[in-house]
Amino acid sequence: MHRTTDNNCGNYEVADFHIDNFQKIADVKICDIRFEENQNLLIFPDCLNQHGDRIGDDKIFSLCESKLTTGNIMGFVGVNDSELKIQSRFTKRNEEDYFLYYMLQKVFSMNMFDLKHSYNQESIFDFLLYLFPYYLKKALRQGLFKEYQHREYNDVNVRGSINVDRHIQTNIPFTGRIAYRTKEYSYDNCITQLVRHTIEHIRKHPFGQNILTNDSETQSYISQIIIATPSYDRNKRHIVLNSNIKPISHPFFFAYRDLQKICSQILRYEGLKYGDAKDKVYGLLFDGAWLWEEYLNTILDKYDFIHPENKSGKKAIYLFENSRGKRFPDFWKENIVLDAKYKKLAGKDCESIDRNDMHQIVSYMYVKQANLGGFICPSDDTSQEKIFCSSLGNLNGYGGEVKLWSIPIPQTAKNYSDFCNEMNCCEKIFDESIVSYIHEFGISK
């Protein structure tokens, strides 16, 4: 197993006998990867290029001769017998990646104490099970999926077209019943059946019961699925999987697309694991920038910051009148705009910050007439743990101040529990800093 970190600046050298395998995915944009041919490769978020930061244009890594260079992507990836673990840059070499685990726990509401803190081809399946409740709740919040189904009936209450052939076969001599077919909305369909098969499959896992009963919301949605699928037959799993090969494209139930994908991955994984994987890419990867943004959302949400829904196009701001020039700042509310940055910003001044990043935050502040804007980044400098915020300066023109919040990531935690406690302390100080500026600028909660 090769090990490196995200944003390693090319400081990792690959052994010669693994170069040919890694070349198959090196320098390939994520959006150009043929996921239908590599179904055992999962990348989060899976809605590429819909988050404003062009995730699909990122590469898993670049390879120049034997020098391997990483970006924001981290996790585990393998080609044939060559495997690479990309840890967060806040992890010391060969130690557990507590920072990645912590962000995953916060974003996906997972109990990471039950999950092995490692990534390899075998542990991907366990991780998929832990992701299932997150996508189940996200989809069921849109309502129970329903679609038109063709049904065959044979009774006295005719409410569709008569099936003459079947009527003759089953109702001669005539007994008062009529065979007919109808088209009607039904909750018992290929999507809900796929979810039901996944639920029953997870029940057999050693941690399955804990996963499915993690909270009352998950239990409620599972009950809805069970009630909605009276025709469930465990022997028809292959048929149900084949009926879900085509991704759902319903304009309202768009969250079911992700649920459909994760369910298919779970149910197909055993066959993929033991099948012919020659030259196939497998792994579990996360975009660090996306994960950092979603993690910050778990902190800022209680202060009513708007976190735009880029996928659905909601809660955007507009640069021009008549709703033109749609943009998606990471977080905003009256008089304040914040931008999550996973890149290395800690300790930088306004002159050394990327000009595009600076221009972006200034334009957002101008449009929203905000007096405060800023960047939030992680930092590996724990020497000044209580200094979270530094001023990058006051703007000319309409005014406003730009700040940089640096959240120090613990570097010396002895175990995951200690790391969580230290992160909670950092979050508390960050909370206090945000609250102080909310009060200073007269912003209502």
C-alpha cells in the first residue's frame, strides 16, 4: 500500500513496478472517468461540476516519471494490485487519518467508532453501509417515490381496458369477474424495491442493526419503505438490479438518484469484489474542498447562514438585475459572506492569496452590500491555538473588511476520542469568534 497526503506538491515517489498501473488513472480528469466501466470506484460528491468549484476538472493525481502529485482528492484508490492511500495533509506519516474520519462523521452523521479506520478494497463495502442512512433520509425527505405502473386485475370493479385474451382464459365459464389492465401511480416500484432489497441486505451485516436503527428518522423511513413494498421477494434481487441500470431522471425526486446509486453499489459489491477486475479502477475518494465546506456547514447552520444548494439552483445570489449572473457563495447572510477554502491559506496576507479567490469574495460583498467577508481554512499550526481570525485589510470604495479564519487541526492526539475532544474545543472558539462579529455588525441570528 502506497501512502501519501493530499496537496503533496509532488513529494512522493512511486516504485517502478507500480508506475504502469497508476499511469492508467494519472492525469485523467474525474469527469472523464468511465464510471459505468469502473463501478467499484466511488467519488464524493458524485454530482460533479455542480458545486461551483469544478470538481469534475480535478485529477485524482498526476504522475511525471515516478513523481506522484496530489490535489484536494483523498481516500483510497487502486488499479489491479497497486493501491494508494491519500491521507489528509494534517496526518502524520503512517498514522490514522483522524481529520478525515472526523469530517466524515460530522457530514454523514456516522458513528466512526464502529467503522474500521482504514481504507482498502475489503473495507469499502462496510463504508457503503454506513453511507446508506444519509442518502435514505436525503431522498425520503422529498417524499416516498411513486411512478406509473401497469397492473393486471380480475374482479368486478372494471377501471381500465379489458384484456380479452386473459379474460377468456380465466373467466370461462363467466363468474362475474372481468380481466382488465390499468395504469396507476404506485409506491411499489423498481426504486422502492431496490431500497427494500438494500435494507434486507444490510440487516445481515454484523453492524446492520445498528446502522438501520441509528436514529428515529432512519427507522421511520425504513418502515415506510417496508409498508410500500408488499411484493418484495428476496429471490428477485437480480431482476430489481437490472431494472435500475438506467439512472432515475425524475425532476422532483432528484435526491433518489444518489440513493439509487448507493443501493446498487451495495447490492452489486460482492459480485464486483470477486469478479474479473483486470485494469479496473476501484476505491473510495473524497474531494477535500467539498468535505471541508460541508463540515463547516454543520457549524454555521445554527447561525442561519445560507448554504446555497448548487445542485437544485436554490439560494443563489445574482450579480445583475432580473435574476441574471447566478453565483453560489459558500455561506452568506445579511452583511456577511464567507468562503470555505481547503487549500493552504493559513498565515497568508492579502497579497499572497490567489487573486481569483480575493476577487470572488469582494464581488460577493459588493453585491450583498456586506461589511464583512472572509475565508475559513484549516491549519496545521497549533502554536497559536486561540488566534483564529486575522484581518486581511479594509476595502477601498464602498468599504468592508476581509478576514481570514484559520482553524487549527490537532496534531498530537493519542487516539480518535482525544482528537474529537480537541476539535470540539477548536469549534467552540471558532463559534465565539463568529458570534462576536455577528453582534459587532448588528446581524440578527
